[in-house]
Amino acid sequence: MSAVRELRRGRLSWLELDNLRACGVRHGFTQRYGGTSRGAFSSLNFTSRQGDEPGRVLENWRRLEAAAALSPRRWALVSQVHGTAVVRAGTGRDACHHRSGCSAADALVTSSREVTLGVLTADCLAVIMAAPEVGAVAAVHAGWRGTLEGIAPRALRSLAGEAGAGVKAGLGPCIGMCCYEVGDEVHERFREKWGKEYVGKVFRRRRGWRLDLQKANLLQLLEAGVKEKDIAAVPLCTSCRRDLFFSHRRDGERTGRMLAFAVPKDFREQEEERWAETGRR
């Protein structure tokens, strides 16, 4: 699998995967420090839905835009509902702290170089995919419900049709099997939908059932035609790493959200130079 690198600019940092970077996709998985939020939301939180101050959340968006050379008013976001809807984004808008007016969906696809896709997570898995031949990217929010229904392969089909070959995929940090305990009913639903062999690879019995979200989505992408050499993952558990990530399972409802973002290709030569400079720091 491809290497993970940490990019820093000032006090902000985000994680990037080499396989996506190599095909010209500006992207990142944010970490929790460098923002203005306080208390349970400290500090780079991207939503006010759990009780953070809206002004601080909006300032966090502004700080990321400045640090990662992302243009304001070009965000494509969704109201995430743990479903299977995939939205095609042709235009963006200013980031907001509450995402009111956004479509109810859990995946976005765009081929516009002037749109930045974004999904929020706090244990769920963010998947970024790129189809270099058509210059398009997808961003996916996958919890256990979305994974059960195959949200990542659905987004892949919207991105590149039935052929997954040539697509690059990056799996962000999420809650690991070490910490993600689910009930018998979840295990049974996966077994009924995906079969005994698949379930045997993504679940382990440790008191209750433990689910490996990253592996569950990786296997689905492989089945859909993405080559294993073209899939990379950030091998960090959001629940274990309190210093780096927010975690709903660890901290409860009153916690922040990280952001996974993706742009098909740099849309200004000046910003491309700034991005390269960021990577060298």
C-alpha cells in the first residue's frame, strides 16, 4: 500500500496518501489541532451540530482554506444520513457550520476542477477515489450502515462506470477493529448480505463482535475491480488516538468532526505552487 505523509502549514496539519497525490488529486484527512474550537471540540472542528460555537467553526474552515490553498465558496458538502445516495456536484458554495440546505447523501462525485468535495467523520471511514483518465474524484462517508449497503462501490460506479480498473482509492483514518464493537444483529446483517467468507475476514469475536471498517470497504472495492496496488489506507484508529482525532464512540455525541477533502486537480497555477511549497515544509 502507498505511503502516508503528514503535511503541515502553521499549526494545521492533514494526512495525505501518495497514490492520490501522484495522480494530481489535492486531498487530505484533517487532524484535530490547529483550530479555534474549545473544550470537547478542541480544536479543528468542522460542524456546530453537536454544540460548538458557529463562529469558531467557520473560522476553522477559513484556516483550512488558507493553509491548504483551497478556494472559498467552492465546497460541495452533503447532509450525511448513513444512506446510499451519491450526489454529482457541478458547483460549490461557501462552507457553512451546519450544512443546512445540503442534499441528504453520503457520497459525492465531481469532475469540476473548481469544486472541493468534503465529508465529515468522527469514527466513520472517509474514502477518496480518483479516476485519472476522466479527471474525476469521489468522496465517501462510510459507517457500518453505509458499508453494509456498499456505499463505496456505488460511488465507484458513479465515478467510473462498471470498470474499477485505473481508479485510485484512499481510505482515511477511522475507528479500528481494536475499538469498534457491534452487536449480533449487525454481524448477522453483514452475513446475510455479503456472505460467510466476507464476514469471516472483517469481523472478529472479542467478547462481542469487532468490525474492521477499512478492510470491509477495501474488500468491496477489490470486488468492484479496483486493483489492490491502487488502494492505500491511513493505519490509525480514531478512538485510540485522542491526540489526533475526534471519536464519537470514545467521547459520545458532544465531540467534533474531522474533514476529508478532495479536488480533481489544482485549478490555479499559483495555488499549485503553494501546495508544493506546503509539502516541502
